[in-house]
Amino acid sequence: MAYVRARGVRFHVVDLGRDTGRSPVVMLHGLFTGSAASWFFTAAPALARTRRVRLPDWRGHGLTERTPTGYDTATMVDDLAALTADLPPFAIAGHSYGATVAVRFARAHPGRVTALALVDPPFVQIDARWYAAQGENAQGEDAVRGEDAVRSRIADLLARTSLRDDLAADPPVTAAELAELAGLPMLAVVGSGSPFRPAADLVGRALPAARRHVLAGGHDLHITARARLTPLLGAFLEESHA
Amino acid sequence: MTSGNDVLDEVVAMLAEVVGEDFLLEQTVGPDTTFNADLALESIEFVALAERLQRHYGARIEFAAFIAGLNLDQIMAMTVGDLTSYIEGRLAASPEDAADTSAAFA
């Protein structure tokens, strides 16, 4: 797969690995600086040794078309359903806003998800401007990058789309939402220096059986803690029989 | 049989598809050219190049396995020559008729 037309939008989706007896894992990137590359150069290749891995680019990110609207989680859940319709039940690993969409997808499509790994999930109310500042400040967000191109992409997202308003209007995932997912194998990994570190406590209160880890680092653990996070994800998927 | 220069030419041609001919005309791409510092390739453009490589060479190369074996510093510092060496090594190890494009990278 490379480009897929779905819901009137041209999406870019990368598939790695092969179908095996194990569930595929769909890996969801965060907003602004994120893309399929976020996982492609970090955890995805190692996980692809044992299972199929799918990496979609969200609207306005990576090589997917930038639509004027549709950056709310309800639309992104429907996008994800369309981009995974051909897969058997699958696990999801989501970084940042990808984790928010993952939780809401699992609630909307209970039979489709076998396990959920949340990487620094933004389940804490913070100023939406924080996200945008990530793109302007973060060094090393991308393994390989053209920084000017990334900055101009973020500026376009903010200036030409509803993303900022959609983000502000979408409340963070709540404990009540998480509690509805009891029984689904879940892993939450947060950064010791991330503003979202308290999200691990929220997950623990809602779902005492969820596995939780704090890794040294900030928000972009998939990159800065790649060597720790990648085996954690692999082990979680194996233990979940996903 | 594919020679080393052929692989370099093929990689440069696919790179041109990804970043545009005009961009590549501004500089000479050789084995020592780095994707990050010299070409300032966006990470998603590198993914697009990887998809083209995988489609072109098929199951004889496994780009994901290549990346899985590198740490981030090595990925950041990757040169065109690092990539062509990997591809040449894999092509030398597998016969031409093993080029089944469907399995490794759908």
C-alpha cells in the first residue's frame, strides 16, 4: 500500500512486515511534526519482524492530503476505520494525539482492537498552543528532517485548516472513557519530563490492570527513548497474545 | 547482473522522483552524500524513497530489517553509499529471479 483514496481524501499508508499468526499492529503518529516516519524510523521495523505493521499518515501530515477540516477525533476515528477495513482485528500503538484517537476508536469499534499501547497520551488538559510550540522548538523530533519544510507544514496546518479549533474543542480522554475499555490489554508509557506524565495515573485509576511505565525523557519517547520503548511495545504485544 | 554504479544510478533516480529533479540538479549526489545534512531530506521523504526502493528491488531487500539494525545516530548520519552498499550486498546474496515484490512491502 502507498496511497489510498478513502472518504474522499488521498491518504498515504505504509505497510511493513508480513501477515503472521499474530495480530497486525497499527501505529498512529502525533500531530504537527508527526508522520508515518515517526514510527518508521523507531519502533516499527523491529515489530515488523513478527507481524504486519501499518503506518498511516493522518490528514495534513506526512504525504496525506491536507484537508481544510476533519482534525477532530470523531473524524479521525472514521478515517482509521476506513484505512484498516481490510485488516483482521489489530493492536494499536498511538503516540500523543494518536493515542487519543486509538482510545476513541477502541470504544467505537470494540471488536476490532486486540490491545492498546498509549505512548505519552495527552489525557491531561493543557494549552493547545503547547502542541504547536513542539514543532517550533523540538530538536530531533525527526530522525531525518528538512526543518524548514517541517516548520512551513506546521504553519500551514495552523493557518489553513481547522486543526487548532478542532484540537481546542476536543476534550482529553477521561477516566470514564478508559474504564469502558476494561478487559482490553493496555499499556501506558509516559515520559518522566513530559507534561502528560500524569496520564499514567489517570490510566491506572481507570484501569488497574493496565501496565504502566515511566521512561526517562519528554514527550517524544518513541525517538528519544527508542531503545527502551521498542522492546516494551514488542513484549506487550506478545504478552497480550495480540 | 547489477553492478554497483547501476544501484547508485537507480537510487539517485528514485531520489529525484521523491524530491524533484530541480533540487538534485543543485548538487552532485555520490556515495558520501548524507540524506540528512547534505540533502536535508524530510523524514517522510526518506520513507517515500524506502517505499520506492522496496517496490523496485522487491523481496531481495528488506528495508525495515535494515533500519531495525541501526541506531538513530546511524540513521541520522546515513549516506547514499551506506544505502547502496546494503542494497548491493542483498542483491549479490539473492538471485535475480527472487524478485517477488508482493511479500515484503505491500
